[in-house]
Amino acid sequence: MAYFDAASAAPLHPVARQALLAALDEGWADPARLYREGRRARLLLDAAREAAAEAVGCRPDELSFTASGTRAVHTGVAGALAGRRRVGRHLIVSAVEHSSVLLSAEAHEADGGTLTQVPVDRAGRVSAASYAEALRPDTALACLQSANHEVGTEQPVAEVAEVCRAAGVPLLVDAAQSLGWGPVEGPWSLLTASAHKWGGPSGVGLLVVRKGVRFAAPGPADERESGRAPGFENIPAIVAAAASLRAVRAEAAAESARLRELTERIRARVPRLVPDVEVVGDPVRRLPGVVTFSCLYVDGETLLHALDGEGFSVSSGSSCTSSTLTPSHVLKAMGVLSEGNVRVSLPPGTPEEDVERFLAVLPGAVAAVREKLGAPAAQPEGAARPAERVVDALGKRCPLPVIELAKIIGEVPVGGTVRVLADDEAARLDIPAWCEMRGQEYVGEEPARAGVAYVVRRVS
């Protein structure tokens, strides 16, 4: 098997394994106690904190270890909002943040707070100007990821942080995807990360709160981790997390260049090998090991199973892989195709041969899925064509509404329209994306007796 889903969880780094095993013997005692075993545990915990703080670029007393990256986000957002409650209750997030940030924002709204979501461009990137426009006198906190978890696009954190600092608003940065590659630049105020993203053990998160940032830890007070992460510290896992972060940083420069070449190879060759593919995300300002593309007329879940059968573990943002059958919020915010989505995220050490084998297998896997779903072939030119056709795709899930549209578009004359009746939420994203890819005009939505009517005008 070739594991290509490092953006979800990177394989345990060998240094992390060694540190974990050693710390299991030495770091089991309560670091708050003064006897010998407790002092030994405290030394391990303090050394891990110093190593992690050095990698982040902060003071050791600004960094707390949490039970996960998600817990770090929830605590960071809630604590910063509570600490600045007198300023106001306005929160700013980007539209492509990780679900942990967006769910924190939903909870804030449900509690009576206000929220602004900053849009992104088609590459998934925000602008500092958009954050400047969103700032208000009552803004308590702004959030921005350092790099996107689904498409790899890097965000202009330093520029946004400067805008927020000038306005006196703290910026929380979710650095889960990027911290293993290097520190986050700019005058940010809070930072969160998760060890399993860089090859550390799961169950360890980082929460950094800069000195001077007003912060009120949510929940009952606890004497551990500056009161920000209650409960007994998992010292062996923390030691392994800090050790692996230092190790991957030492390898980052060489490995970044190597993985970037491999993902650039995928970005360039997939559209040549597989027809009707859209490669998404910023082509330049992106994480080294992440490349994402979407295939027309393909069920994402079926394609993932097909690739798994060929020995490749990849991820997807397609709605078909979600229990809610709704498109990825990231792809939706970008306005790109969501169906048949594949995210390849290469872990450090990925052999070049595995990438070449993936490129050899992918065209056949996509073709097999398209054939199974009845994807359209070339449409013959007819003599007489009705100026309008209706496609009834009610009850059909992605990518079937787009497949039905593609089959029938050639049966109307240039200037004619097709109305696609659909009740799958993914159609709202995928039909406009299909029109852009195929050079057709997306007219818009119309009400229908059931579902929604998506109107497309044939241009060519």
C-alpha cells in the first residue's frame, strides 16, 4: 500500500517512536509532585515545552499542551472571545477554515455573538484587504489557517496579522497543516497545532497564547497547563510530539523540495492523462506535499474504493464521501468542482516510484468508474433540436445530475437551454463548475415544484 493521506494523519516518525518508548519508562509520574519521580517527569515536560516553543517561535510559558488540535482550537477561540468580551462579540473567520474553527464559530453565534465569513478566490486564498473590510469596532477575534487542509493553499497570514494588529484585534492561526514545515510568520496572537499532522502521536495539541493577549480559559479552573488544558498531562506523548517536531524541522528543507517536485508532477500530468479534470488550489503558494483534483462524471467514494483496491490510500472532499451528502465547504467556497475529488497528500519519505505507479493506475480507475456510472460519450449532431430540454435528476446523487446534463446538452441548439431538476445539494456547486469547465453558460437557479431547477444555456 502507498499511503497518500498525510494531511489527515502523518505516519509516526521514527524519532517519535523512540522518544515515546523512552518516556513511557521515565515520564509516568505526576510532574506536579516534588519527589524524585515527579521531578523527573517535570524535567521531561519542561524540555518538551521548550523544544516545541523553539519550533513555534514563542516563549515556553506561552505554550500549553492540549488533548488534541481540535481541543486547542476550541479552547483558543472560546478563551480569546471571553477575554475580550468587553470589546464586543464579533468574530471573523475565513470560509475555508477547518471544521473545528467553523464549529466554534457556530457555537459563538448560537450564544448570541456575531460572525463574518471572509470569502476566498478560486484558488482558496483570502486577501488581507478582505480581513481589513471585515474588521469592526466590536471585533473580538479573527481566525485564519496557515494552509488549507483540503487543497494545500497557503494563506497570507503575515499580511492579515499586520492588518489585525493595526486594528488591535488578536489573530488566531490554525497551523496544523504547516507547522511541521516551518514557523508561522507575522505578529499573530494565538496559534494552534496538532502533533499527528507532523508525525507525532495522536492526542497532543498545541495552544499558544502570546503575552498581553486577553484570555479567559473556558470551564472550571485547573492548575495544569496555565489553566488552559485541564487534566493530567500525557507526558510520553508530549515528549514524542516535541521530539518529532524537531526532527521533521531538521529534514524540512530537503524534503519540502523533493515532495514539491513530486506533487508538481501530479499537477502537470493528471490533466494530460485523464480528460475532464480540474486541478484545484493555488499552483504556487501551497504546501509541499498536497495536490487536489476533481474528475467530472465520477463518484468520489467509488473512485476512492477503486484506488484503495489498487494499493493507494487517498482522501476526498466530494459530497459522496460525507454522511450528510453535502459538498466540501472548502470546495464550495472556492466555487470549484466537487464531484470525483481526490486529495493526494504525500508523507515525508514517499518514494518516487509510488507516485509514478499512481499516475499509471489513475486513468484506468477513473475510466472504469465513469463507465460504471454511464458517463456521456461524444454527442452526434442532429438535424432538428428542441430549444429547451428538461433533465429530471430528482433523487439522484452526485455526479449523476451532471452526467445527465452532459448527455443532453448536445441535443439542444446553440442558444438553447437545459433545465436540470435536482435535489442534491452538490448540484448547486457542480453544475456551475461544469459549465465553466465545458465553456457553457450557467444562467442560474429557478424555483421548481420539487428540488431546484438549474438552467444552463448552450454556448458551443
